[in-house]
Amino acid sequence: MLSSPSPLCFSVPAPPPARLWSLRASLEADRIGRVFVAGASGNTGKRIVKELLAGGYKVRAGVRDIAAASKVLPADGNVELVQADVTEGAEKLAEAIGNVETVVCATGFRQSLDLFAPWKVDNFGTVHLVDACKKNSIKRFVLISSILVNGAAMGQLLNPAYIVLNVLGLTLIAKLQAENYVRKSGINYTIIRPGGLTNNAPSGNIVMAPEDTLYEGSISRDSVATIAVEALRCSEASYKVVEIVSRPDATRKSAQELFAAIN
């Protein structure tokens, strides 16, 4: 009489790495649920929205003008457009954020003759957003900032990029003040400081460095969006400030490897 084969004799082939990553991303998207994106219709924000959708997330897109935003953001059932202006204070922002667990801030002032615009958006606006996050018990916050925000302390006062970015309203100083507020908020944060932003397709590979170490370099907005979304998936990204640029000679690494290398 033949005995029944033991279940231990059977094995199921492991899914390929790409499928494993896709499954992990899907599970993480389900866990996080909806993500609120401030500045969702901006050049970087709209790319973050698309990246979130591609990763299976549902998006609550915070925009100043819903009619205008509907022309640049995907017409997708997983995107909800809500009016949100970071200059209007924490109370209104808390209503706009709604019932989400994660917030990504991709706001930025529009060049104008108003020298206080960078402070209204990049400093006070971010502060308002953080305060709104506290009101709503947000658990995760990702901020898109810039390299050279701490240029003065880095000895980069004469760096042309530092001069240009500060010539109208001390933009980098405004961003640095906002970063400091995020750090003290008690919320699990990741601050991403990209180099000069381009609208070109990604080229080269991403270099990620600790804060206050990159003086120059550029990166595609698409790559910034990718790193912003990956920060939501990687526990290694928690409570970190990272700087990113693209370089043709850089070794290709996963986002998890990049974040894990930053202390």
C-alpha cells in the first residue's frame, strides 16, 4: 500500500523578484491607503500623483485651483481633487487633508515681485501643513526641499546656485526654517533635498547623500517623484534628510539600498 506523500515534499516556486516587489508595493499601498499631496498640480507634484497611482495608492490631491488642476492631473477614479492653499492656515488645511495617514508636501512659490512669497509658501505654508497634520494625527510626512538650504553653514555663500536661489526672497533660508519645524514635529518624516530640477526624462542613476554634502548637480522631477513614493515604502527612509542628484557614472541601486546607506 502506497503511503500518501507528505505535504513537506511539495514546494511552490518562489515568484520572480519583480513580482515580489510588485506584491510588496501593492500590500504597502493597501496599508497606507490614501495619500494627500500638497501642491499636487505643480511640476513635481503632478509627477508624484502619477507615481502614487502607478504604485496602487489612492490620492487626495491638494490644489489651489481645481478647474486648472483637472487639466493637468490624471482623470482617475483614485484621484480626488480638493481645494488646498497652504497660505490659508492649518484649520482649512486640516479639512482638506481629511482622513488620510500620509502627506507629501511638494509645494513651491511661483516667481513674482512679492519678496515675501517664498516665506508665505516655503516656510509658513509648510508650517501650516505640519500643524494641520498634527490636528489630523498624520503618521507619515514627506517634504520636497532643496540642496544647499543650509548653504551658509556649509561655506557655500558664494556658490552661484545658492546666490540665484536666494536672490528673490531668501528662498533657501525659508525652506531650511520649514525643515527645522518638520524635524521637531514628532511626525515620522523624510525630507528629500533634490538638486536642480529638470523636466527631462531620467538619465544616469540616482546618487543619495547625507544632508549638507551636495553642492551641485541636477535631477529629473520624475526621479524625485519616484524617490518620494519609495520613501513611503521604505522603513529605512524614516526620520532622515537626504540629498539626491543624478549622475551618469553612478552605480544603479534600489531605493531601499539608497536610504539604508544614510545614517
